[in-house]
Amino acid sequence: MNKFGVILFLLLLTGCSPAKWDVLNPKSSTAESQLSLIQLSIALMSIVLITVTVLFTVFVVKYRKRPGWETETENQKPGDKRLEITWTLIPILILTILAVPTVLDTYKLDRETKASDGALVVKVTAHQFWWEFDYPEKGITTSETLHVPVDKKVIIELTSEDTIHSFWVPQLGGKQDATPGRKGKLSFVPNETGVYRGSCAELCGPGHAYMRFHVKVETESEFKAWVDGMKQPNKTSLTDSETKGEEIFKGQCLSCHGSQGLEPKVSGSPAPHLGDFASQKRIANVLPNNRDNLKKWLDDPRKVKPGAKMPSFKTDFTEEEKEDLIDYLMSLNVKEGEKR
């Protein structure tokens, strides 16, 4: 394969992705306004590109070196104030056209973020390498999946426990840094139900590539059912194996993790809350969520996810204890207000 073929092949690969990132497919009012600014920028830059390309082509052809070229250059007049004024004013005009809507949208978004009346406030804390979602008005803490109702303003209050991260959900809003010791804010109003991908957009360590999350936009009734299911766990439905697993969880895991009806023994959340663990599609946003992969994770978390702080439990549990713990974790499935 020649060099041209290699370059073409690499360009084609840039369009490949295991999951689609619809950066230019907005699903909120905030993302729509940001897309409008992107489209305006592309239109203006396209005009500049076309103009420069045409002029460049004309000048290359007209002033190419050929018989009699020296005479033509001798007859040229030095300078033209009208042209100088024109190519000075045009960039100023372009920047003004771009700056005015950008500034207006920025101030509008800032006002909307500060106006919290009736909004759902979610405190988001970034950790290496996972996201914690706290609903202070609901008394719920979860991780990996952010649940929000459709057509309602959502205000995200951002901070970080360790280093600088960046909260980014392309279809719902722009990027916002999560900085230790500081609180950042962003807001959006989702206008369509669905599941939207999010990610950390700031290099933050060896597990950065796996610091993903999802935003699940639900109807008001679905969101309320999820809240009720997280707040009212049904412990009577546990099997004998799941009950044994819960006891193991209390003894070994509760020092860091929380679960349905069980809060971690230390303040803050050093590890993800597992209240709806079985509802998550992936373990630690790396492995598909199933029993075999959960066992791999318990045996060696740092091999599965670089930079993970969870220790290995390969030798801490017997095989029977490990199966009981897995049974319990797989029972933590919140759906339509019930735990199954």
C-alpha cells in the first residue's frame, strides 16, 4: 500500500467508533444555541476560505513567470489605500458578526444557570476515574448514569475530589471543568428522551479513557419511579444467597461503597454508590456487566481499569463467598420503582 493509501485508510478509521458521538445532533436548548454558533462560524470561515482560494488561484495564474512578465511588474503601482482599508475592515466585520451572538448567548446561559427556581439541581463530583451524582433534594446518590426528567431545567454543580476533570455531554451542553476546591455550574433543558453519552474531556490520569458516563433523559413519571426505587429498597425479596452477599458487602465493601438503604461508613464517597449496580451496562465503564466480568473485576480491578484505586479481593473471599457477593450485587436493579 502506497503512502496515499495509508493516509486515506487512516482518515477512514477516524470515523470509526464503538459508539456514536452525535456532537452535532443537539437534544437540549443549550446544545442547540451552541450548534447555531458553530454553524455561523463554519459559514463565515467558509466564505473566507473560498475568497482566499479564488484570489490565490487568480494571482498564481495572472502573475506567473512567463515572457514579458518583467515588464508587467515594472508597470505595477505601489500600494492602494482602498484595498488596504478593505482587507482591514473585512476581518473586523467578520469578527463582529461572530462576537455579537457569542456574547449574547454566553450572558443568556449565565442568567439561566443562576436562575434555579424549579430546576433539578444535581451535585456532580469527579473522581479518578468515575463520576458521582448527588441529588440533594431527593436524598439520592448514584454514579455512572445521570437520570434527569425531560423538558425540565437541570443545573449541574461541578467539583472534583482530586485533579482537574471536564464534564462533557455533547448533545446536551458544552464542556465545563471540574476543579478541586471550586464549584462550577452549567445548565441545560433536555427536550427529548433517550440515553446520551458523556465523558471526561480533560486528561486526568491512566484511567482517563474509561471515565465515561451516560445521561438518561426520562419522562417525569419514569424519573419519579426511578427516584422511588432508589429511596425504597425492597429487602424482603432477597434470596438466601443474596442475603449472605449483603452481609459480605456490609463487612468488606461498605467502608467505601454505598448500596440500597446502606450508606458508606466514611463521609464522602471514596468509591461509586452501587444502589442500581445491576442496571448499569458496564462494570466501571469498561467491561459489559455480567457475572463473569464482575468476577474478573473483583479479582484484579487495576488490571481491568488502569489507575483504579479498588484493591484486589482474589484471595480475600472463598469461591462461595464471591458467588454470594455477586448474587447480591446483581440484585441491585432499580426499575419502575422496584428492586428486583
